[in-house]
Amino acid sequence: MLNQRPQHGYAIAQELERCGWGTIRGGTLYPTFRNLEAQQLIAGTWEAQDRGPARKYYHLTTDGVRAAAEHRIAWDRLSQSMSGLLGREESHDA
Amino acid sequence: MPKGTHQYNAKLARLLRLRGIDEAQIRDATWSVESHVTDSGSTAEEAFGSPRRYARTFTQATDTPSRGRGWYVLAWLIASLAAALLLISWSARDDDEVLGLFSPEVGIVLGAAVLLIWALVLGLRLTRRPGRQPV
């Protein structure tokens, strides 16, 4: 999600909700951001708004981009492996 | 901004200070709460849980020494000495002198005054508003 463009916390929560993750509360979201910031995988920048309080926009750091790419490869492997396993089980049942 | 956000942030800031979290993190946390509830329309309590519970998700950075640690230790040392002076003076109130320096009355007043000032400063530091908007 942050690969595409920097996003603020509530926008990320909404995006996750649209993807079917249900309502992600701030109390869950922001501690995760803090952890990722501490690991220097993401970084946040405060930006003033025309109306309302400033928002913190999060973006992936260079390490974050690398980690996201590695996780994506690992996920694809796991997904293919599981699909293969389930496919074998289905053909075995039939 | 939903009602009660200021009270929520004041309580959160106080609890985070008690946990030794630095002011930059406190400002970041309280402004994140304000920004999130303004966007979502939910109350801070609904979005983040109780201030006490949310404060528990913060941990003190171990790699960055706190700038105010020296003052913090000094303040507690002065308060401890003042409490000791108060107790000694109180228990020696029938004597002429305390520690060979002054009368017990002076010791009681001095100890109580220092403790009172210390408590006031501590209270003000714990309850002060988090910093201005972080931009």
C-alpha cells in the first residue's frame, strides 16, 4: 500500500477495511507504525492541512522497500506451495 | 474533532510521562490521536481504547538517553532530603536544635516548603499540554 504513495493513518485503515480486513482501530494501527518506524522500515512526515489538524504521512524507506519485496517473494512461494498442496488434496479426494 | 479528545490527550500525555516517554513521542502520539479522530469521526476512546490501555503500547527508547534524566534524579534527591528533614525535625520537635543547625520549627517549615514546591513542579510537568502541532 505504501509502495504506491505516502498515506496517512486513517487512509491506511480505510484501505485495509476495503480489502476485507475489517475495522482496524487506531489503537492497533499506530503501535504497528511505531514498530515499523523503530525498525526504520517506514518513516512519517507531518503535513499541515488547510482544514483540521496536521496529518502524518507514512512512506516506505529504502530498507522498507527491500523488506516488502522480500516478504512479497516469500508470500508468493507460500501461496504457490499451499495452492499446490490443496490442489493435490482435491485431486486425491476426487 | 469529537468531544472529549482534549481530555483524552491530556490523560494520555500524563500517563506517557509517568512511563518515561520523551516529549517528542508524546507530541507525536497526541497529534496522531487528534488527526485520526478528526478524520474518522469516532471518539478517541472508541478508536484507541482507554488512555491507560493505549499508553501501555508505548515503550521507552533505550538507545536515546533522556535529556532530563539528570534533573529528574536531582529533583528526587532534593525531595528525599526534604522528606528526611521533615521527619527528623518532627521527631525532634521537643529538642532545641535539629542536626545542630536550626530549630525543629525551621526544619519542619523548610522540609514542608521544599516538598510542596517539588509536588507543585511535578504536578505542572505531568499535566502540561503536549507541544504544538508538529509541522
